[in-house]
Amino acid sequence: MKYRLKMKQKAVKVKGQKRRVIEQTPRVYYSNEEIAQMEDYDYGFLLDMMYHKFERMVAFFNSKYTHIVGAKKVAKQIEVALRLLNIVRGKGEFYEDEELEGMVNLRNARRYSPDGIYTLHSLRQDKAWHVLFLYLEHRMKNWWD
């Protein structure tokens, strides 16, 4: 048996099967001083927490110890939410304005910018924000049994 980084392990008993040990990612613990210094005065902190939790959920649903019927489908749906979260957070792929022209629908730009003043990056973020929470509203309740 190869040496592996030892992590906290949790034994799981599934009805009708032997005990299995699943690997868990190490949990990050923050001190009270670190929590007090975190900037939680805007929504960016909450989006970062959502991204972190969704990453862990994808790893859980892709693991071989998941006993959920549509686990791979759920993992793909969460990955779509992760991509939308990356756009909302302004991280991930960066495009020039010329490249974004074909990717952003400008016909409904007034819905997201009533005054008509926008950049393609801000319009893309506003649309991703809208689509992300619609997507979560329709899909999130189906991710668990």
C-alpha cells in the first residue's frame, strides 16, 4: 500500500454493505482574530464561500462512495453554477472587448442597464448574476434526496 497523506477519515455504514472509509478534505479553522479581520461588508465574501462549498460538493458527488442516483448529473449542474460564479466574481477567463461581442447578447442590455451605459464586462457580470440565482432556484432543491 502506497503512503498517502493522512487526513481525517470517517467511517460510513450503508445499509446492506460493509463499512467503508471515505476521505474528507481537511477542514480550515479560523481563529477569532482572523474572522474579525475578514471583510464581510459586501457580497464578495459570500460568493467566495459559495464557490468553496460548491467545489466541495462537486468532489463529493464525483467520489466513488456516493450513493445517490444521479450523482454525476448533479456534479455537472454544480459545475455550471461554479462557472457562473466565476463570471460573477470577475475571476477565471478574461476576454478583450472584441472577443466578448459575440458572447454577450446586446439586444436585452436595457434590462440590466436601464440608463444604457455599460461595458461588455459589466453587462456579462450582471447577466451571469441574474442567471446564477435563477439556476440555483430551479436546481438546488434537486441536488439532495
